[in-house]
Amino acid sequence: MKTAITLITLSPLLVYVAASAQTQQRAAAGGFADRFEQLDRNGDGKLTRDEMQQSPLFEQWDANKDDAVTMEEVQSFYSKRQPRQSATKRPTTAPSRRATEPLNAVSSLAKPSLEVCLSASDAEQATKFFAEGLGLAARGEPRGGAAGVAMRMLLFTAGHSTVKVRVYLQPPAKLPADIAARNGLRVLTIPVERLDDVVARLKRLGFEVTDAKQAGTTRWALARNADGTAFELVETQPGAARDLEIGLVVPDLAKAREFFTGVYGALELPEATSRVLPGEKELRFTTGATLFKCWAPKGQRESDTGKIPDVLGFRYVTHNVRDTRALHDALTASGVDVAAPLASYQGVASLFMLRGPGGALLEFVGPAAAGVGGAGVADRAGAARIPQQMQDLFKRLDRNGDGKLSPQELPNAERFKQMDANGDGFVTLEEAAKAFVPGGGAGAQRGSPDPAETPDRQVSSESGRPAVGPVARSGDRPQRAWGDWPQRPVTGKEPELHPPADRAFLDFKFTTDYFAARQPGDSELAKATEANALVPHNGMLYCCVSYMPESKRLTDLNPEVLVKKSATSPWEVDLEVGPEFMRLSIIKSVSFTTDGKGNKLPEPVSVLVCGTGAWRSQPTGVYVFSRNDATGQWTKSLLTANRWNREKTNHTTDVRTIWDHVDAVTGVHYIFAGSASGRIFRGVYDPAQPGLIAWDLKPELDDMVGHFLCAAEANGVQYVGVAYGPTKEDVRQIKERPVKDHGLFRRVDGPDAHWEWIPIKEWEDPNEPGRSLRTAQLRGMTAVPAPDGKGEVLLVAWDTRDAAIERIDPRNNFKMTVELDVRDYFAKQWGRPVGISTFAYNDMLPVTHPDTGERAHLIGLWLVDPHGEGNEIGKSSWYLVRYADGTYHYQRIWDEQNPLTDAKYGLRGCRSIRPSPFPEEAGRVWYFCGFDQTGARGAGATGPAAWIYKGTLPQFTKDAP
């Protein structure tokens, strides 16, 4: 009897789906072509001994003994060597399948590298082991979390692959530590650089690890995580491909060979002797990038036959394939043990599982297959009619994964009765969706909370607006849920493209000044996916850009600083930082007035400073670049070599905001850089430094858990905003996260300067003091005149979930007032709910109209059209105008002469707005830039998509009719 397995597919597996067309075009190259390209680090079309890390395969592949291996030699080697096989199973001889060959797992792969999932008992220990100990890049958690409220999924990048870690609130049982004690997935081999350093670090962190050993040309060590799961660490050279090897204990080597070289379709490599099981014969099979190693020690052992959540340790291997239905049918016809049949995942993907040697679970994920059903998921057309947010919430509540909600999973009896339309004692996704449409019972009530809750949420602002979406008693992150948008009839009304200019700054005429996709393909100007920030500096305009290459290869990364030297000159590349960084996140011009001791400078000195951001296995330190205008040279400065805060998770090296402030007590003019590693770094002007700035080694603020995305000075006091971020506790246990971990902080100036957390009454749950209601990104802080004209108040923006602009009054105990409910505002303007993604990315720009003198603030915005980016509205970007009286209007960013009809993506978010620094444009021209590679609601995007538009105000004539 085959064991039923609950299928749970994770976000990283579905990245393939979005790029399936490109993948299919590349499929013919096969796994070995991809592997050859990975090893060929210098791109010269041949492999050296060093590139192959002195592998014994080098001698076998190098047919002409010229100390170089070509792709032709590799192909020739395997074409002459037939894998061992059984009499009944026909192996394939190459990872790519010819039309006449039977379909198998390897020939169906969309990418040759596989992913490995294991279960762990503690998220903090898992992060400490993989990120701090092994140095793998932590990618956080899939958006929306994993299925079931009792589990988290942590993702770590290992070269071209992903290690997925399931963490259960109720940890399952441990497996025997002895590798040979049980059949199935038992060891994962992970290549690491500087093995001795890794071993020492793991020991310091308290993990069990052997000293480095030598086996032939290979140095290795055996480590165990906090649950005793075994990892073989193999030393690799810096820059070499870091691919995984999967170790299986099997009952019979002959049957394992029959499986892997037969229906599975792997190529067998020369036999070896196991390092982790000394003396044991090791069979080795490759998919082109991932290696399976099989051992069969003497003795009887239990095989893995249980469900995924049953035990700790390695649980399954994920394959991204091109056609799940065809592969499922082919493997089923071969008589393999199908552990879970082909099923749909929310209409966008399909997947199934089979059992390999020793009971190892092998998962296959690919594009949606027509006609495939799945637990709790409507067909693709039906799923498209049900909001994704609703599908995600249903999936979280459906803890046992049976496709329906029981009274135990939805304990609110009244709401359950409303949703159970047929009275059968269960609620399906379709019933839930019907219950929460306009006029449909539960959905007719404005602000309907998460149906898993019993208490309704609290209204905590004087505007009557709920302070946040429902408080997620079910254990998930608070967010707007079903029915939380205004339930107005959908009129089909589209936004006015050019509403009457009854207020200032609504009549810009936009022209395209730079569009990365229009640049020559071989130009460095084409390497820009996001235009992140603009800044005028010394009479020129600069823009920092980030780049996500279509190949997603680290070697192709090349973020840049662009410069426009005059109103009529084209954009040029001023700085290229290469593959060491993924992005340049923020750029700031700081005009220093003092030196580091507070002495006044003869005249202000302006320094251009740029914040960096890393991706995956890039640098572990936090860096900034600064420009010396006298030499035209940029200097890279290390702020800290410590990327990780051991008590926190999901931190990166991103420096997203830079600001300056003159200390009111000491008189020193400081520059500050806020990093996503939870620290604020401080520097002063120092002409003796190559980058003109001396940075303090010790952070001025530390131990935060979120991004620093905004800063502002009001009434002479410096403030900074700390965005939401997870703590060392389970992120879903919201009540365990103190409100002081994020929100508003102010600087107390003086020789012993420090930062104080500012309590905002309306951001805290009145029923549970110390528990925060805010879960979005705190952005766009700025100071504006107080409504009564006495002093200044702070204006802040909460994006995505909370979608509000709020006013905070420091003079009145920091009382918060909602000034604009952005989601509600656009629902009224458009006559239907509108997707609100990110807005007010880092600031809100103060402006003054050149003719009327009217003062306002311009705020970049990303609205998500429900029809996607396939139409003009969907391809547009937007901005808000806040007027001095606290009223708002909005307008579209669009160039009629550049309609983007052939562009892959639209403009998406407007990230930055700045006035022109050029004399002939002064007061009438502003520059707008943007594009968002991911965003809260946007699909991932790659390639050239960055844009910079010029907005020009018309001449104003009083005598005009």
C-alpha cells in the first residue's frame, strides 16, 4: 500500500514556472552543458585542473592529454561509455532527451541542479548552522509562508541550489544519528570555501563537527546540525561552482543502479569509496549538476515510508521539470512507486512525488498541467477568479491539507456556518470565496477579519480607520484578509488618464530620458533592472541602479551609478561595481559643514555617497561607496565585516537610507548609513581618507530587526524609521515580538549620543500592550509644517498591507492621525479595489510651484492593475501630490511618445523624484525614476527595465483665457 503524502510546494520552486518559456528554449543544451558552463569560470570554452578542483574525472575527460578539457571531449567520453543497467531497464546516455528516447526524470529537468528539503526543530538554530556556520545566504521565507500554521519554511542558497528547512512548532521525532542505521536520504554534501574557518566557526557556535580530513585531493569534514542531521563539508576553491551531493543509504546497490540509470535516467560515474562510511562501496549518479551517492552497509534497516512531517532530518529532493504530466505518466507506466499523484498547486503549477531507493522521496514540480486537480484548489480558470490572497489564507487554515476546512480549523462557529453553504460540515475554497464577495454574507461587512479569528479587530485612530488588518490569532502575520477592502460595486470605471489640473503639479508632460531596454544590448547602460534613487550633486544629476540579469548568474551582475552632466547630454556610466554586489540601493549628496571635531570648514564640502546591497553568496560585509569629485574616483568603504546579527534572522547587507545631521550639542556634522543588518553607522568628513569619510567601527544603534528605510529631521531632532522584521522567535508568534523592535526612533544628541524608541499609541495593540499592530514597511518619512502653523510634524508612510500615510505630532505626545488611507482613496477614485504595492520608497519630496508659490510634496507610487501589465494602465507608474492643506491628488507617469508596446514590463513603482540641477530647467523640470524587480505584489523581473522620465511643467500665464 502506497503512503499518502501531503504536497506542499514552495515559492522558490515556482520561480521556474514564471520563466518556463525561456527554460524550454535552453533545455536542449542538457545538464552537462550547464555544468560545463558553471565550471568554466573564465568562459574560455575549456576546463583546467583548477577549475575542476583537481577532480579525478579530469584525467578521464582529457583525451588528448593537453591539460585542458573541451565540451567535445566530455561528450565523447560519455558517448563511448555505456552506464551499467539491468536487463529490463534501458538507460539514457545523455541528460537531454532525443525524440526517440523514453522520457525520464533527468531528461525532463528544467535545470540540472536539485533542491533538498529537511526538517529541523528550531529556526534560530537552523539559521545559525546554515547562515553563520556554513556561510550560506539566507533567503528568508517564501512570501505568504508555507502551508499550515504549524510550520515555517526557511530557505538557504547553496551555489545554484536551495536548501529548504521545515521548522515545526511541534518538532517531530529525531532519526538515529548513525548514518548507516536507516535507509533513505541520510547525508548532504555541501562545498564550502576555507574549510578550516568553517570548522572553527561551527565549533564556536556549539555544533558537532570533525576536524578537516584529507581523502586524495579532497579535504572534508563531517558536521551535524542541532538535530544530529549529517552534513559532509567539502572544501572548494573561491568562485568554483557550489553544487550539492546527496547521500542515500539503500538496501541493495544493484537495485539502486537499476533505478538511477533506468527510469530515472542519470549517468553513472566511476565507483568510489565512501568518506562518511569508511570502506563502503559508493555508486555515483549525476543529473548534470547534482550528484546522488548510494551506499548499502551490511545489516537490516528500516526504509523511509512515512509522511514528510513524521521525523526530523532530510525529507525530500525537489526536481524542477518542464512537463509534469508527461513525466508522471512515463514514470507511472514504468512501475515506479508513486508516493503522491499528480496534483495542482493553485492553478499555476503541478507536482507529484515518487519513492526512490531506500524510500527516498523525490518531488517533481513544473508548470500547471491542464485538467489536473488538487486538494483545495480550483481548476486554473476557477482559481484565476478567486483572489490569490484568499487562496493563500485558505491554504494556511487547511492544516491537514485535505482541501476543505473543518470546524476545528475554522473555530469561529458563526462564520463557519455562514461559509458552509451546503451544510455538509466542511467549507471548500469555492464556498469561502462565494461567502466573501460583495453582497455575499460575510463579505458584505467592511473590514471582515481573518475567518480564523473570533474577536474583531480594534479601531485605534481618530479617523475611525482600523489601525491594521485583522490580528492574526491563528498564528500568521497580520494582514488585510478577505473582505478587508471596501465592498463597493465594481463599476468598471477606469482612472482618468488626465484629470483636470485644478491643483499644482498635476500637469507634468513626461518624456523618456533613459530606458534601459532601449539601450544597445552590449552597452553597460542596458545593465539596469531598477533605477533606485536620483540625486543632484555639484551641478549634475546622478542615479544609482541595480541589475538582475536574465540568466540570474552572479557573474553577470553589474550595478552602476549613472550621471547626466547637462540638460541635453545623455546618461553615462560613472561607476561600475561588478558582480560583487547586486544593487546600489540609495545615493545621497551630503554637504559637510564641519570636520570630525566640529570645526567649521572654510566652505561646505559635498560628498556623494552610495549604499550597496548584496544577493545570495555575495560579500558578507556592509559597504558604501563615496566619490572624490577632485579625482573622479569612487572608494569602497567597509562599515562592518559582520553581516549577521546572531540574535536575528533574515538580515542582509542592504544600505537603503543615508542621511546627515548636525549634532545640536557637539556641533559635529555627521553622516549616517542605516543597514538591513539592524545597525546605524556614523561617519564624519575626513579629507585624509580616500573616500573623504571616516566611519566609526561601532554602530550608533544596533540590535534592530528590520530595514532602516527612512529618516527625517523635525524641530531640530533627528528621527529614523525601522521597518518590520522578524525576531529570533518564531515570526508568526506575533505577541512574542516586542513593539520596540521596529517603528520610530529619535536621536539624543551629545557626546554620548544614542537613539530612543518612541512609543506610538496607535501602533500598539490596546488589548495586548507590547504587541505591535504594524507589519508593513515604514517608508517615506519627512517633516511638514504642523496644521496649526507652530513647528513641524512628521509624515510617514506604511506601504503594502497597511497602505496609509500618517501624521505624527512630536509636540502632542507623538499622537498619530491617519491623513490618507491610500487603499480606500484609490478604491473611491477607480470605483473598485486597486492593488497597492510600494509607495514613498524612501522619502516624500518637498516642492514649490515656480509660478503660484504653492508648496506640496511629491510621492512615488506603484498601483497594480488587476489586468496586469498587458495594457497601458497596467504599464503606467503613478505619483501622489500632497498639498499644504493635507489634501491629496494623484497623476500618472506616462510618455505618449514611448508607449512601451514592445516592453516586457511596465514602469511599475516610481522610486525617486528630484528637481533638475540644470540652470535652463530650474524650477520647471523634475526627474522621476523607478521600476521594482519584485515588490509586494509584482512578479519577479529580470533584465533591462530601469527608467528615468523627465517631467516638465508648462509655462504659466496669468493673462491666458
